[in-house]
Amino acid sequence: MRLKAMSFNRILLAAASLAASGAALAGCADARKDLSPDFGVALRSNLAAQIADPEARYEGVLQPGGDGVRAALAATRYGKNQVIQPVQASTSSIDNKGAAKSPAN
């Protein structure tokens, strides 16, 4: 019988603690009353701007790399180690003949 009384006391203590913490947090229930009406709009706008639309449809604009035949040929060349190397890139030079002379000259 003493064991039942101890467990009942623990349950009663837990219930009292829960009720007390619920009463203490009741003041936090309406925390938005002091905030501006547009609080969080910028955040939600930025989040929405970063989400890609998986169902996006763009009329008249082809998908990049949409040529399947060419992609298959490239994959075949890669598998055979016959990759076409890109053209060597170089910088350009600009002739400065028409520039104004500096006052020191």
C-alpha cells in the first residue's frame, strides 16, 4: 500500500509541476502583439525566391543541353577516351594608339 501512495504522490507532483509551468508560460501565448504587422514578410519573401519551381514552363526557350544525340556521342567518346579537347583559350590585346596623352609627356 505504501508503494501505491508514493507513486500517487509522484503523479500528483508531476501534475502540479505541469500546471504551474503551463500557468507560467501563459503570458508568452500572445508574443506577436508587440510586433509590426509585416514582421517576417522579408524572410518569407526571400525563402520563396530561393525555391525552384519544379513545374516551370518557359515557352520558346529550349532546355540547356537538350540535344540528346550529341550528348550520347560525347558519352561514347568519353568511354573510348577520345574526348575532343576544347580550343585553347587566349587573351586579347588592345591597341592604345587613340588614347589621350598624359600631361607628363
